[in-house]
Amino acid sequence: MANGRIDNDPTQIGSDPRAVWIEAVANHQTILGFEDWLLKVSVEHVQDRQNRAAA
């Protein structure tokens, strides 16, 4: 834990996921419920990390 930093992926550090979901619903970007939306976003995040690692 050098300098208090554990995770090197800054995309994980961010805002409240519920607030992001509420904004997506308000902007008509999703019709998914929070849990389904969170699963979708999590899977996309993992796929993005795998794609970056493979490149």
C-alpha cells in the first residue's frame, strides 16, 4: 500500500452508482431497474478491462 493507493484503475473510483443510474433514467438512456443496470455496467467494465489487457 504505497502512498495509500491500492487500486491502479481510476475508472473504479467515481461517483455514486445510484446517482449515475438515476441520471441515466432521467435522460431516457435506460429502462432497467437499478440492480439490472448495475449488473450490465459491471459486466461492461470487466469486458473493457479484459479488452485493454488483451491489446
